[in-house]
Amino acid sequence: MDKTRLIESARTLAEASPRAASAFGGVVDACAADLTRSMKLVPDLENIIGEGNLDVMETNHGNHFRYMCAVSALFDPTSFVETVLWVLRAYRARGFSARYWNVMLPKALDTLRTHLDPADYEEIRPFYEWLQDALPAFIRLSETELSAYEQMGGAHGLHD
């Protein structure tokens, strides 16, 4: 699946209600901490995230939940796809393996299930399910295609 088809597919997602987005915002820090605790229990974690990347992973979890909260409230399919592509490229360049997201995304969703009211969770869940379904396409694209952000000139020494 190419980037255009990913964007078209993402158009099926709907913004969360203000109530669900607000509830999500209220649990971001707790979710990030719980996800980090859960990931630290993963066997062979260093091979999944790369040597010396434990702090990077922990920071990513906070950024991940903050970003997903914003996405669920102010959804734009194009920027969502471009950002996910950029994230995969950036973290893989730091030593994270593609397996990281296969492990992290289900754990993130489980974490949300424990912190959100069921009705609010049901509004956020489709974003995670879509990401998990689209992950193989994102992984393939991240190996060969720049995100729009990288194409704007920040990659490959185009800006000083």
C-alpha cells in the first residue's frame, strides 16, 4: 500500500468527541508511565529498541500518547500518515527495530483500556487498530520513502 492509499484508508477514522479527547488528555502521563513499565518487561527489549535507547523509548511513550490525544481530537488523515511515516523513519534511524511498534501498539491500546471509561476508549480504539493494520505498509514505506516533513528540506543536509 502506498502513501496515497494509506491516507485514503485513514479517512475512515473519525475524530473523538470532545469528552473522549479530554478524558484521553487526562490520562496521558499515567498511560505513558504504565506503557514504559510494561515494555521494560519485554524479553530482549534492547534488541527491539537498540542499545542505550531506554530513555528514548520512555520519552517516546509520553510523546506518543500526547500526539495520539491530539490526533483523536483534531484529526487530519494526511498529517497523521506523514507523521507516522516520519516517526518510523526517525526512530529506526536511532536503532529501533520495526518489531518495536508490533509490541508497543497493542500494549498502548491495553494501557488505554485500563485508564479510560469504556465509551471513551471505544472512540480512541479505532486509531490504534488502524495503526496496527497499516503497520506493515508503514514499515515498508519507511525503508524507501521520505515523509513530507523530510522532503521539506530538513533531511539530507538541505538546510544548514
